[in-house]
Amino acid sequence: MKYIEKDLTLLANVLKTNKSLDLKHKGQFYQIFESDDLGYIINIYTSNERDENGDLLDSNMIDGGICTGSAKDAINFMIS
């Protein structure tokens, strides 16, 4: 699936405004959130199951990473 610039810009704006974004992509669940000093943290989960506080379960996390670029860079990093 080809992503267009407009979609990336829209998602990046949501991320910048809300400081976090949860997405499902290719059967996996992604959580992107702004770090205080590193840019954006991207975590990947097998399920969107949440705990009593509404947080995704760490036991379902399969990978994660840091993007030191912009919100749009973080979205690109996630879908690549």
C-alpha cells in the first residue's frame, strides 16, 4: 500500500497535537509517543489489549525504537 504525503501529514499533526498516537498496521499495533528529550518512542505490540489504566500490555510488546526526527519522520519510521 502506498502512503501519500497528505496521510503522513495528517497523522503527524495528530501525533504532535496529542503527544501520542495508537495505530494498527499490517496486523500489529503501534504506539508512538513523544519523549521528553529523545524525539519519539515507537513500540510494537501483537495485541491492543490494555491494563486497568488503559495502557497497552508490556507482555504483548514485540519491539520498540526511538526516532530522533520529526513527528512525520516517526510515522515514516513506523510504516517502513
